[in-house]
Amino acid sequence: MIKLAEVTKSYWDQQVLKGVNLEVGRAETKIILGGSGSGKSTIIKLVLGLEKPDSGHIFVDGEDITPFREHELMHVRRKFGMVFQEGALFDSLTVGENVAYKMREEKLFSEEEVDAVVRRMLGFVDLEDAIDKMPAELSGGMRRRVAIARALVGNPKIMLYDEPTAGLDPITSRTISELVIKLRDLEGVSSVFVTHDLRTAFTLASQFAVVRGGGDVEFMGEDGKLCLINTRFVMLQDGKILFEGTDEELRNFSSSYVQEFLA
């Protein structure tokens, strides 16, 4: 779904990415870790076409988007859902209006269709009762969940998360983690998850969702017979990929940088 091939990127005299190669398959999650300035958010901007690489190529769903102009990128961006660190909701719009924003901008849907989609998306994040509230009336975790609902409009094939659990308490972070896991395992969504939140990162890498009788979703963990193959860590250092692999491999990786980061 996403491929970066020998991608480099500099800002002024600082090279942020140095020949990065990265792939994200269908229903796969890549969790990107690294210190500030290591290039994590730059990767998201490049994949969205908000920035152009200095060299190398970027592919989305098999298309080389590197040479695309702004109008050519519009159909590519419809494949993405984006969740920002603080939610980035419109303060002057209600929760329902925030989620409906994309559909109303496109002017292709009736109000009945818009309302049905909004309620379905808010139901997915368990916030349908908040449809008429303003963002200022919501907690930080609720705003992030609304942001996920908004990002899901249009059934994107790919989700991009930029620090979605930053500043949240462990219980709320767990709620966000479960939503990401449900999208990966039950909806087949590919994702790039940029974070400093190691608790959330290891939850994503070691737990999976299954649907039980009656439609209830249950979250289960790895055991001695099972290891998730659809979630991998990527550790950036000085613009290069220092490590890529499972959570177990990351914990045992013999690098002082990695071990200090984990500590």
C-alpha cells in the first residue's frame, strides 16, 4: 500500500531522511519510533504529497506519486485517513459537523446520507451521543476519537497517525489503541503509526481483535504459539532506518540508542 524507495529529504542544510526504504502492506501497521528530528513526521508528509522528496520514489497503492502535481494528488489522498496529535478539529463546528465536513465539501451526498455516515462513524468510536457537542466540551481522548471518526469517512484504505495518544492517560490511550487494532484486524486497513508512547506501541504489536458470537469484539494477546506478523516497528536514527522488526526483536536489539529509547 505504501512504499518509499531510497527517499532523501533535506530542509535547508539539514538532511532529515537519508536513503530510506520502507514498505507497508495491506492490513499491516508500521510503528515508527525515533527521537525528535529523526524524520518520523516527514515520512507522513511525503506519503501525503505535502512534501516532495529530494530523490527517490514514493508509491501509494502501486502508483508512483513522486512526480504528481497537486491536482493529481487529490484522488490519492482520498485513500488516506489522517489523525493528528491534538485531533485538529474545527472549534466552531459540532462533533457531527466535523465528521461530516468532507462529505459536505464534496457536495455529492444528500443530508440523509451524510447523517447516516456520521452516526455510523461516531458509533464505531462509541461517541454517537456526542454528535451535537462542541469540541471544547470534550476531553482530549474524546477529541482524538472524533478525529478518528472523521478520518474514517470515505472508508480509507490507509490510516496515518501522528502521535494520536500524546498527553493522554493510560486508559484513554488504551481506547485509542483498540480502535487502531479494530481497523487493522477487522477492516483490513493499512497504517503508519508515529509515536513516542511505548505502552501503546507494544499494545499494537502484541494484541489482536476477533469477533465473537453476537458480534462482540474481543482483544487477545500473543502467546507462545502466536506472533503477530502484520505489525512491525521501525526505528529511525539520524535520518536512516536503524531497525525494523517485531516487538520481541526490538527489545533484544543490541544498540545503545534503541535500549536508551526503550528505557
